[in-house]
Amino acid sequence: MLKWWSTVKRVTGKALEMGRSDPRKIIFSAKTGLALTLLSFLIFLKEPFKDMSLYCVWAILTVVVVFEFSIGATLSKSLNGGLGTLLAGALSLGMAELSTLAGKWEQLIIIICIFIVGFSATYTKLYPSFKPYEYGFRVFLITYCFITVSGYQTGEFVDTAINRFVLIALGAAVSLVVNICIYPIWAGEDLHNLVIKNFMDLATSLEGVVSSYLHCVEYKKVPSKILTYQAAEDPIYNGYRSVVESTSKEDTLMGFAVWEPPHGHYKMHKYPWKNYVKLSGSLRHCAFMVMAMHGCILSEIQAPAEKRQVFRGELQRVGCEGAKVLRELGNKVQKMEKLDREDLLDEVHDAAEELQKKIDKKSYLLVNSESWEIGNRPIEDTGEEGEILEHKSRSEAVLDLRTVEVAHSWDGNLTLGNNHVVPATDASQNMSRKQTSLPAHIYHQKSNAEIKEGQQLKTFESASALSLTTFSSLLIEFVARLQNLVDSFEELGETANFSDPLEQREPLKSHGFWTRLFNCS
Amino acid sequence: MLKWWSTVKRVTGKALEMGRSDPRKIIFSAKTGLALTLLSFLIFLKEPFKDMSLYCVWAILTVVVVFEFSIGATLSKSLNGGLGTLLAGALSLGMAELSTLAGKWEQLIIIICIFIVGFSATYTKLYPSFKPYEYGFRVFLITYCFITVSGYQTGEFVDTAINRFVLIALGAAVSLVVNICIYPIWAGEDLHNLVIKNFMDLATSLEGVVSSYLHCVEYKKVPSKILTYQAAEDPIYNGYRSVVESTSKEDTLMGFAVWEPPHGHYKMHKYPWKNYVKLSGSLRHCAFMVMAMHGCILSEIQAPAEKRQVFRGELQRVGCEGAKVLRELGNKVQKMEKLDREDLLDEVHDAAEELQKKIDKKSYLLVNSESWEIGNRPIEDTGEEGEILEHKSRSEAVLDLRTVEVAHSWDGNLTLGNNHVVPATDASQNMSRKQTSLPAHIYHQKSNAEIKEGQQLKTFESASALSLTTFSSLLIEFVARLQNLVDSFEELGETANFSDPLEQREPLKSHGFWTRLFNCS
């Protein structure tokens, strides 16, 4: 009994929690209940509407089937269903005429027709372009069978067809009125917010990647969820993953949004929802670069901390400026404003140029000059000169590379150091790092000859420095892709008629509960 | 009339085309028609089954709603619906008892109950964990309303409930029998094939990326569809995109496959479909690297052709070996065999090591040594030695970098050259290349000081060489990620009890039509 009580408490708690986090769910449920209740009054109708009362279950059924979370979904289902019913009604009446003409073959004709209609409707709905109308095909088939069957039983085809259509139309109408007039939930607004969220998520992820890289965060064991691209708790990973994964959600929302009439801030016939999806696609194109940068952190081959510190300032600046651009664009989408300055990308481009120049100057840090063919060749050729050169190259290594090692506490920020390790949250969920290791395989398995191993160690060292190059190149490529993002944004701003911030400054705050409650439009 | 005829011909052509490309669609449609036909015989039933005949439309309705393409989907919908009907029946009977007790308040109680049940069922189904059971909740709500309403009208609650349940059960049973016994279409098999297809697609994409890179294929205008991550016709892009995009498809198929009984090659209770999805996730983790490599081709900053030629052999070998591993794994999944040798990755690891060594030796090609700080410092410090060094560094540039330029027709394969351009299929669909260009912005906009411009040009040159490093690093990281893929494969092989190729060699060809037609179970 006590256990039962605790279960009830737990379930109630979860239910309340869901309601608190998204009150629209409570409102939607109440709306569904209201629509059902309104229609169930039909059962108390007396003559001359007895017929309506008898078949009122069809109206209720329509509500259950048609009532969807967003207005767009409800509209598209209603119209689909309505069209399906109409066509099926017409077809079944025609078939009924035909079958009565057939006399004693009537039953056979009915059966054959059901097979043919069932086959054709199912086959047609499998055609890829008809996928959004799947529901309409189902309603068509149900109605056809229903009218044929009950018409055969009662002999009143036309009455049945009309009756059913009126009730379905009534159900759909009540659904629509209740759904639109009371606190409407628009798919378009959801899409709008999803795109904004994507911008913010990616900005967070980008900052996270750059700062983790500079703080030399290492995964001792890469969570197997990341290795198999499942949802994981890592905030950096989650940021870009949600951007990449939102494609299907966006497509669904767009499919509903196009059915919605102009409303709220989207007062425009044929609002360009497609451009929102396109903008999000451009954002995704940038997100892939962040993903690849995260790959540098996940990788076994890691650039040494002291080399990363050399480029610290530049990398950080590019990361910050990039995130700033993303946030700015996200805010602009939210406010539905055009860009107020044309030089949005200037800062980030400058930062990228700085980084590029720094790399250019310090690129000796990124390669392993000791193993150069051309560095060794002169020793055999010219003797002395070569020695000097080699000496130089050694001194480089000692002077430049090693001295930077004291930069561990370069600017006070770097407290994590080289060996910082993300704690494994759940050991059973993580694969051993070793399993994913290329160098472990390459560099240890064949350790027969000691000399070769030495060579391999150097190769590994060089590879680890190249990893820094890769990270920087990817960051620069990310910056390059921002232009495309801005272009997509400007296209959206044009087509969706975003306001010009220089002309007007009208606050676009979301309305209060009561304003929205009666916001019929 | 002629126009109408041509439309008919076109539609018929498309319909036949769809049937040819996937005959299962024809079979599925015929099965649906058959199930409907079987149940429509109910309408001709005479006493004592008159009741069955009157309400037989419910059975037909169930078929239309429940009959799905794959067995798993049909099963899960049937069971969901069955459970929903049972619960709703029980609840509505209880409520009916209650409302009759209420006497003159009966109608009010009915209305209130409909609201409460409608609200609760809708609210519960919005809880994320209940999402797969959405259909069950709908059926529950429909049944509850139906029994309450028609029970109130006829006064026969129990009869209505039982009648409806029997008919729904009959409809579901006929659907299942027809769907399973005649040419069954298993979601599990679709999932299996999807995973294999993903392996093959990625292998093709990898080979395409490497060979395009070596042939210096450039996009004069990057298709805007790629920039906004929409489906495009580019074969390289499509390969990895379909791998990345298949997540939701895999999840859906897995959701159905777990409902399916052991069958065909999957003779095992609780077959580990989850591991297929996991394997595909690991493959996706590799695909992201191929995607990033393709990014190097899409990028404005391009490594010069002559430098790419230096690493041609190594890059090509890694690409080929990588694709070979992917194909081998795909074939093993298809044959449901474990790996027959443990050294599957040896070749590709060797190739990657070769590439790494080559990079190590030739890394001077990847950086712009002229602008090194340390390269210039010795001139001021030590005079003569510095001059020698600088001379060396110049001669490097002349001797090594420029001479490779003649390697344009190095091995006869390179006919495309540096200026090969992918023709823009539809000009209006492509954004101008300039728009996405970082260097154009950075390096040309500020061309006030001539000297600065010279510097910038060098910076750009250096950046373009770094692009080659990035490509190689990404390729090596791709190879590193293969280990994780092999681990996932081995896990699948263990849990799914794949056959050991060393023990038995049983051909697992797909069966012929007639074998499958009667392949019940």
C-alpha cells in the first residue's frame, strides 16, 4: 500500500514536472478534452436530429484522429481527411449504382471493387510524393469500405454518405475552432524557435570545443555513445549533435507550418518557411566543422600542450568571435530583424587572418624538421654547411620548442594542464581508450627492431603536431563557411520581410497568456 | 483528349516503374486488398451472426488502420490497439455503472468523464517515453467514447464492448495472418540491408573523395544544396549524407524489428537489433571524417596540385585500403559471418603509417618556411651562417617545390589538371563561389598597402599548403576510427551469433519467390 502510494506520488511528480516545463502540453490536453466534450453533447439531441445523435460517434472519432498539437498538423489532417471522404463518397456511390445494375452478381461486384480500391489506394500512397497525404488515403479507404458495407446493409447509400460527411465535417470544424481560437500552438513558431535554439547550441559548442582544446581536455575513455553517435551527456557533443539531428524535426515542422494561415509575427501570405530550413541547413554546414574540431579532441593523436599555448590567443579569439557571430545571427532571427551592420564578419575574419599569420610564422612548430629529407641531404653533399644547418635545426628544437614548455602557466588561466581528464560518468558505458587507438596498434605492435621504434616515436610526435594544424585549419574553414550562413540569413530576411533595425525599433516580446488566449487569426 | 491520354500513360509508366524497382510494394498492396476482401465477406453473414454482419465495418476499419508495410509495424500497432481497446472497454464499463447509479445526473457524469478521460489520455501520450504507444492512446480514446456513447443510446454497454472487441480482434488477426503468411516483409531485414548499404555508400564516398582530391577536382560554384545540407546529386556527397541521414530511419526500423518473432536468418529470441544500430552509429562516426575531407574539396583554400602529387601514392593507398575494409565489413554483415582474419586493419594501418612517414619527411612542403620568425632571426644574429641558412631555405623553395610542378602528368592519370571544374548543372541553384570565400574578403578588401598585400598573398599560399595537411590528418583520423568500427562489428557478431567462416561455409542466398511466399515464421 505504501509502495503503491509512492508510485502514485512519483508519477504525479513527473506529470507536474512535464506540465511545468512546457505548459502548452496541459493546454493542448484540455483543448482535446473540450472538443470531445462539445461533440458528446450531440448524443442528447432529440428529434428531428435523431440521426445525428445516432451516428455522432463519427464526429467524436474525427476529433480523436484529427486533433494534433500544432494548428498546421490539425489543418493538414482535416483537409486531407475531408478530401479523402469526399472522393470516397463519390466513388462508392458510383460503385453502388453499378452493383445494383448487376442484379444477382451484386455481391461479387462489391467484393471485387473492395479489392481493387484497396489495392489501388495502398499502391498509390506508397509513391514517395504522396507520403504527406498518407492519412488522406487511409480515410479514403475507410470511408469507401464503410459506405459500401453499410449501404449494402441498409440500402441507403446516399443517406449514409451524406450523414457521415456532415458528421466528419462537424468534428473537423469543432477541432479547428477549438484548436485555433484557444491558445493556438503554431508549428511555424516552433520552427522559428528551433532555428534560434540551433544557433545558440552551436555557439556554445564552438566555445566549448576551442576552450577544451586550449585547456587540453582529454577523454581518458571516449564515451561509447559518442563513438556510436547516440545522444550523450557531453555538452559540447550535444550542442552540435542537436543541430545536426534536427533535420527531420525541421522538415516535419515545415510540412505543418506551410498549412498555417498568416498569424502573429508571420503576417504574410505564403510565409517563406522553406528559408528557415535552408538557414538551418547552412548552420549545419558550419556545425560539421565544429564536429570535426571536436574530433581533434576525441582523437588519440594529440598536439602537445605547450604548442597549443603558442596559438592560444589567436585560437581563442577566433572561437569567441565565431560564437559571437552565431549568437548575433540567432538574436536577429529571434527579433526578426535584418542585419544592422554589414561588417558582421569583419571581426571574425580579422581574427582568422591573425591566426593564419601566426601559423605561418610559427609553422616550424607544426612539423618535425629533424626528419626532413632535405635537412639531411646536405650533410652528405657539402659537409660543413650541412652540419651547421643540422646544428641550427637542433638548436631550434631546443631553443624554441622546449622553452615554450614553461608556458604552462602562461596567462594564469591554464590550471588544468596537460593531464586533465574528463571523469568517466559510467564506466560500463565507456569503451577502453586503447580500443580506438591507431598509434597503439601501429607503434607498439611491431616493436621488434628498437631502431624502428625510435623512428616510429618520432613519426608519432610529428603527427601530434600536425593535429594542431588540422584544428586550426578546421577553425579557419568554419569561419569561411560563416559567409554562406550570413547569405542564407539575408535571403531569409528579404523573403520574410524582416524589419530594418535602422528604420524602426518595435519590441517583439511574446504576448501574455490572455492576449494569446483570444488571439484568433 | 489526347492530353488526357498522355497523362494516363505517364502515370501508368511511373506506377509500373515503382513496381519494378521494388516489387514488394505491389505485393503489399495486393495483401491489403486481400485482407479487406476477406473481411468484407462478413457482410453476407446471416443469422445467428447478424450482429457480426452489422458491425463488421469495425473489422474492416481495423485492417485499414493496422495493416502496415512491415510485420513489426503491423504487430506493434495490433498489440497497441488491442491493449487500448481492452483498457478502454474496462474503463467505460466501470464508468457506465457509475453513471447509471447517478440517476438524473447521468448525462452530466458522462460528459465530465469524457472530458477527464480525454484530457488524461492526451496528456499521458505526450510524455516522451510513451511516444511509441501514441497509436494505442488514440485507440483507447476512440473506444472509450464509442462505448460510452453507443452504450448510452442502446443501454447495452457490455454487448457493445464485447462486440467491438471481437470484431477488432478479428480484423487484427486477419491482418496478421495475411501479412505474415504471404510473402512477409520484415523490418529487421530492411534494417540489415540498410546497414549494408551504408557500408557500401561510405566506401564509394571515401574513394570518390580521395580520387577527387588527387585529381584536383574543384567546384567552381559549390551547389547551394550542399551548402544548406539538402539532398543533391553529387555522388560523393550523397554517399556520406545518406549514412549520416539514416539515423531516424534506423530507429524506426529498429522500433518495428524488436516486435518481430524470430524468422529467416534471425533465428534467435531477442535478436540484438540494437547492435545493428550501434554498428551503423560507429560507421557514422567514420563518415564524419569523410565529410570533413570533402570539406577540403569544397573549401576555397586549396592545396596546389603539385604538392598533392607528392603524396599521391600514399593518399591513394590509404583511401583504397580504407574502402576495402568498409566493403569487407559490409560483406561480412551481409553474409552474417564473423571476421575470418584478425589482421583486417593491418593493411590500412600500414598505409596510414606510410602516409604519416611521408608527411613527416616532406613536411617542409606543407609550411611556408620563408616567413618563419626563426628563419629570419639568424641573419641579424650570426651573419654568415644565417645567410647560408636563408639561401638553403630559398633553394629549397626553388629546388623542391617548383620542380614538382612538372609532375602534372606524373603517372598519366592526371588528365584533369588543376583547373578541372565540375559543371554547374543549374546555374540558378548555385551560389556564386565568391560569396563563400574567406580569402577574397580578407586578402583583397584591404589592398591599400602594396607591401601588406604581398604578405597576405604569402599567408594565403601557406594556408593552401596547410589544407593538404588537414586532408591527410583527417584521413589518418578516419583510419583510427576504423578500430572502433571493427569493435562494434565484433560485438554484433558475438551477440547475434554470426557464423564462424572457418567452421562452416553455408551460402546464405536470398530465397526464391515461392519459398518466401509460404515462409511462415
